[in-house]
Amino acid sequence: MNKKILDYTISLMESSTPERPAWNAELLMGHVDFKWNYVDGCMMKAILDIYEATGDKKYLNFVDEFVSYYVSEDGKILGYDKEEYNSDHINGGKVLFPLYFITGKEKYKRAIENLHSQLLTHPRTPAGNFWHKKIYPNQVWLDGLYMTLPFLAEYETRFNQSHGIKDIVKQFTNVYNSMRDEASGLLFHGYDETKEAFWADATTGLSKNFWSRSLGWYIMALVDTAVQIDEQQFDERETLIRYLKEVSDALIKASDPKTGMLWQVTSEQGREGNYLETSSSSALAYALMKGARLGFLPEFYIDKGKKVFNSIVEQKLKTSDDKLPVLTDVCLVAGLGVYSGKGDYELRDGTYEYYVSEPRVENDAKGTAPFLMAFAEIIREGGSLE
């Protein structure tokens, strides 16, 4: 099995260029322009995780060549516009840290500073959270925490003596207090602090449903941020670990009992149109195994993560007509706001009908990346590469 997954990874690498990455379905379908983007950033982190787990430099070299294409010697990033104040743009910056420290290329450090400068002036809600995007005033989406806060935490730890860690944890706490449903322990996808968005509840400011991938982003953000916080800021790290444990437990409770996988709309098990979704399930597997490996979660959560991962392999990793493996049932994209969905439901209003209308695709890095991150955890646990 593990060799099959490595072969799958290599096949995606060999069929990709920076201009046409095989894992970026939105780009290949013509829904987005070619430029620096969070989807490629997810995949680069996943491939680096496999490098760190295996020690095989072909993975490192691939990421170095891919990212180098986007970053000029002065640290400018192809297609990046700070003034968009888009939290998604920060995500690719996570791989710049290991690339800088491994290769010593100063352009990666300059690019880190370039991205960090956005966060110095990025608009915030009255409570202090980054807006998801400039075009979504005072809105916080769970997705955005994953895009920005692990990057910012690593920057603070490496380059700023951890002075901003308290602010980072405060942003997580604001989200936990404002967006968490007490009954289920799950967090809603989005929150408008001003309660003005058409999709927001007039009393709470919350969106209508629990979208599993957004919850996957959230728990990955928690574990990837907590690992950047050193022991001198014990209380801050323990706060994130507590959130990780509580939300992981809520997701396990909401998961499919047989497979451990998550439904596209988390709380609507078995409802017509709902399905076991690959990206969110992969994120859960990754966060459980990594959290347990780091001691943030009890050791037996590794087995819980393995159960989810094995179910994905059994049910979602299939063979195409040309004998290549494909990872299926990845939700293409979902959001909140005035733009149309990619399916047959026009308004991104946060309803159940909207979330299940978004297309399912194969081999998109929103699913492939967390799947491979989880696979790297399997390797770290001693999984054979044969």
C-alpha cells in the first residue's frame, strides 16, 4: 500500500510544472488564473513532509525547483498582490522557512518578509482577528486560520522572539468562543462579526452549517501552530492543545462509525446528497496522528487517525483507466458570499443544499495534500515503504 502511495505522489510530481500542476483542479478547469496560490502551497508542504519522513532528497529538490519558479532574487512573488489582503496568499509561505534554512537561499527569506508585511497591515475585526479577505469585511472563516496563523507563529518563533504568540492564540480563542456550537462541539464555517453578511445569522453572525473541510483546516491549524510555540509560552500552547483535543473529539463523534471518515456537511450523516468527503477526512487523520506523535493528544489517537487513513485508501484511492491511482471525492471548493458556486447552486449562502452542490473532483491538492501529510505520519510511525 505505501509503495502505491509513493508511486501516486511521484506520478503527480512528474506530470506537473509550476504553470500546470496536476493537483490544481481549479486551475486546470479554468476557474482561476495561474499565479501564487494556496492550493500549490498545500501540496508543497505535503511533499516536504514526505521528504522529512523519508529523507529522500528528490522530494526536497522538487519543492525547491517548484517554489523557486515563483520567487525572484529580491523576494518578489509571481502573481502575489499584498493589497488584496487575502489570507489564502499566506499559506504558501509555510514552505519558505524550511527551504530557506535547508538551502540557504536568501530569496526565500526575503519572500518570507514580503508575505509577513501583509499581516502587519492586514485588516482585522473589532475583536482582533484577520479578515478572511479584503473583499469580505469583518468576516472570519475557519479556512483563514490555517492559511495565516501557522506561518505567523513560525515567523514569530524564528525571527521575532515570539512576541506575537499571544495575539495568535487570542485569534484562535476568539474563534473558539464565537463560532463553536456548545451542543456538538463543532465550529461553524464562517462568522461575520458585524452580522451584516446575507448568509450570517442576525443574532449570532454565524453561518448556517458545519462544513467538514473548514473544520479540517481548523484542526490542522491548531496542531501546526502549537508545534511552533516553545515551552516558555506554556499556557498559550496548552490553550491550543485543549482546543485540538475538544474539536478532534467532536469530529470523531460526528464521523461515520464504520470508516471514521467525515461527511461533506459534518452533522448531516446519511442525508440525501451528503457523502464521505476525502479532504476533510484526510485532515482529520493528519491532525490526530501528528497531534499524538507530538504528545498533544493521547497516544491511542494515532490508531484513530490510522483508521481514517486506511478507510480513505480503501474507499477513495482508486485506479484510473490508464492504471494510475486517483484520489476521489474531493470537494472542489466551497465558500460564503456573493460569488457563484462551481456547481448548479448559484448562491454561496451556507445552506446544506449549497455545500452538497459543489463539484467533487479527483487528485485536487485540497484533498491530496492532507492525505499525503497523513501518509508522512504513517511513515514516521515506521510504516514500510514497500
